[in-house]
Amino acid sequence: MSTKIFCDIADIKIIKKFTKKKIVKGFTTNPSLIRKAGAKNYLDYCRKIVHTSKNKPVSLEVFADNYNDMKKQALVIDNLGKNVYVKIPVCNSKGVFSGKIINFLSKKNIKINITAVYTAKQTKNILSVINKQSDVIISIFAGRASDAGKDPLPELIKSISFAKKFKNVKILWASVREPYNYLHAKKIGCHVITVPPKIIEKIENFGKSYSKLTLDTVKTFLVDSEKSKFKI
């Protein structure tokens, strides 16, 4: 099974550039990325993202913190396009599991991406409330877990195992920190990995030998020292 690469970005210019890349199979965003991109109107900006993504899957997140408002926002976001996945946090800011809204959207066969997931237990909880036929992505924040000194691989591996009983559920490796994470994800059978643009460009350049890496590194040091006119 091949691991699909989604680009994690909300900048319209970069989406336009990366949608042309064959290696990029979709896009993921969140309110923080959309804010960083300079959006003034959330919904209008999401429409631009959907239009620019050229029918590749794109995840757009609700930012409400209670069931009724999540439901309202999710239905509006879902109507933006057939390629849209509605992104729902696994719990609200009070730590309450979002099972009710996940179940509602799943029963309506709305494509959903459950985000901010860290453990296989959370994955199991999500799987217990979805319609088995529904299209669901479960985004596990491997990078943020490792930032906190935790090994995310056991949680990812268990989550992938749980998802095998659901033909339309995909486990996504989120919060990538280095290009090699792509090879990690492929090795354990992760369905999707969402990657920032700069790291995607590094993945495209995989294949350099150790000899070439050594020479490139030494030359970089030499050029920088010459530019700075260093002397000892």
C-alpha cells in the first residue's frame, strides 16, 4: 500500500503551485494556518482553497466548541465542495469527546477528518461511533507527540490495526517534523501523511548518496566562509 502525501498549508499561492505536483494527493488546513495566510473572512477563504485545490481532497476545520455550533459550521463547510473533508477536533476545549458530532456527520455520509488525535484509545473511541461505510480520516499528531518526548509509533501502529476493519477509514500521520517521517509512515502502512511544503520539496529530492551529501555539506561550509571573508 502506498502512503499518500497531503500538503499541509493554507496559503493560496502555495496551494496553486503544489496542486500541480503529482506527489501531492490532497491538502489539509486548520484555523491557525488560515489565520497565518492572512484570511479576513474564514468562509470566503475556504471557498478559495476549495477552488484552487482542483478537486484534490481538502480538509477544512470547524472552530466551534460545542455540538450545535459544530454541527452548523460542519454542514456549511461540507457544502463547499465534493472534495471537502470536514475537520472535527477529537474533543472540545473542555476535553469532552466529540463523539456526538462525529456520529451525526458520519451517519449523513459527510466526509470527516478527526484531528488532534494522539492515542490508539482515541482512535478506538472514534471508530465506535462512526458509520462503517463513511469516509473518515483520523489524524494522529505524531510530531507533537515526539516533541513531548513520547514515541508516537506504537499509537500509530495500533490505530492502523484497528482501522483495518473499516474499509473507508484512513490513518493520517500529522505534524511531520522531518522528511524521513514519510519513510516511517510507509513502513508501518500509514494511509496518508500530511507534510509542509518545504519538507515535500526535500522528499522529492530523496536519493542522494552519502558521498554526495558529504561533498554538498563541505562545499556549503566553504562557500559560506568565503562569502564572509573569514580569516584565522
